[in-house]
Amino acid sequence: MRKLEICVDSLESAIKAQRAGADRIELCMALSEGGITPSYGLIKQCVENLSIKVNVIIRPRGGDFLYNGTEFDTMKQDIVFCREIGVNAVVSGVLNADGSVDVKRTKELVDLARPMEFTFHRAFDVCADYEQGIEDIISCKADRILSSGGEPTAEAGMDLLKKLIRRAGDRIIIMPGSGINPENLEKIMNFTGAKEVHASASVIIESSMQYRPEKISMNSYGVSDYFRKQSDEAKIRQLKEILNRMDRGE
């Protein structure tokens, strides 16, 4: 059975994803930066209120995936917390300055996470050598790799994703993610042969705030503070229905 993972940044979105049929969530904060570790309170809320699996990103900041000692210690403490409260999996990974996978540190995180699953996130898409990268990650005994095939979107990266899935075999799951929607899902799954997929399936929600001093902004991206993204149940349901139809061979 093909699996659908939905990326969320709030309990409200997580509940919508579950209601729409998602198999699990990837819980993040700061999705505009590619996702960073969510707060302990939000992780705990999701574990306590969801019946589907909760995967949590472990990334102490935005930017690159080369971490200093303090950042790495923070990641380890976050993993221990997730393990202790019953999270299904953590989503993380570490690179070296030359773009190779930091095998020593990544394996340390994988070992620390057990018995949770471990997904190596899209740090893979910015590693210097994809063939060596997948072998390094397999050697760390990670369970899956989230990848857009080295391109901005999974649709653009389908050729590499297909090669990676063939190379991986049963050794590790390759999960396409980035820019996946009901219009391109079936195409991507059929072409690559993937069995799991990652999507945000979000919609922009306008704030209920009536007073809006536009000259003040809480972000540095020039984006209005009065709009935010939230999981779209209709889109998630569409994605799940497509996967179910494919499973039935229709």
C-alpha cells in the first residue's frame, strides 16, 4: 500500500491531515525555511491527539546542514525527548563541509533515535554525490530518504528519483517530496516507482485580525503577517484517493 505523509506546522493542520486520510505527518516549524524542530509543546500535543504516526523534523536552524558542536548536542536532546514521548520517527541528517554525508554524526543520531524510525531529510538534495550519498545513508541504517531528486521539485527530479529507487531496492525507502499535488502525483509515482510520498497540500488562510499596522512586519521576507498556510483537507483527500486508486490497479 502506498503511503502519504503530510508536512504540517500546527496541531490544527495535523488534525486536518488525519481527518483527510494521511498515513502520517511530518511535524515542523518555520516551513518558509524548509522546516526546523517544532516546540516540545507542539510535539506533545500531536502525539497525544493523533492516532496516525507522528514524525518530527530535527533541525536546529534554517540554512545549511553543517552543524557545530552546540547545535549537534541540541539535536541529540531533541531526539531523546521525541523518543521518550512516543514519536514514530525523526527526520534529520548532517553533512560535511565538502558536501558529503557526515556518516559518523548521522549514524550517531540514527542509533540514538532507536526504536524510532529515521528519515534522512532533503539535506540529501544538496549533497555533492548522490550515488555515494545514498550508500552512506544506507550504511547509517536510516529507514528512508526524503528527496526531490536534486531539483527544486520532485516532478523536475523524477529521473534521478527513479534511479535512486532502483539503486536502493529493499535497502532503504526513497520518498519523493516537494511540489507534489493532485495534478502530478500519479505521474511521479508511476514514473519513479515510489511507494511513499511527501506533500504539504496546503492552502493560504487569511488572519482574523482587524487591526493591521502594515508598516510593521515580524518577518524579514517581505511577506504579510496576516496570511499563513494550513493543511487543505480537500487536497489531502484527493492525494489519498489517487494513491488508493493506484493500489487497486485502476
